[in-house]
Amino acid sequence: MFESFTQSWDECLTPEGIPTLQCAFIAFNNVINGAIVLSGVVAVFFIIWAGFKFVTSQGNMEQVASARQTFFYALIGLIFVILAYSIFNFVLDDLFGIESPGQFIEE
């Protein structure tokens, strides 16, 4: 599942299998992309939770307001996750020349 979000370690190892300094950038890239994916999953979970709260509110205005607030904050969080992913990959690709995830998929 996460193979498309991580970069292989093969290109940063010496022929003897010793990691080089380039492995630090790959590790950083993999950790940040994993955190972004996890954040997106959490945001989607809270959107679903808000829908569940809305459906089970039975017209109670306090519960409806709570469900709307949960949905609003989860949606804002999801927007921040998408923006963070875009900015992070822009910085890596254009400023540092490190390939972004999704380009590592073997075709």
C-alpha cells in the first residue's frame, strides 16, 4: 500500500551496502510522506465520524452543531494535509531535486 509513497534505499547505498549521506534525505522524505498519509487518513476518519454524528443527532440542534463543527475542522485539516503534501513535494522536487513519491512506482 505505501510502496508508492516511499523511495527505495538502493540508490543511496555504496556497492558494499553502506548508507551514504543521501540516505538521510530519503529517510526524511519517507517519514514526512508517511506522516502526511496518516494525517489524511485521520482527517477522512473524522469526516466520516461527523457524518455519523449528524445522522444520529435525531434533530437535536446541539448535536447537529457539534457534527457540523467536527466536519468543518476535519475538512480544514484535510485541506492543510493536501497543501502540506503539495508544498513539501514542490520544495523537494524544484529546490532540492529529490524525486517526489509516485515517481518510484515500477511500471
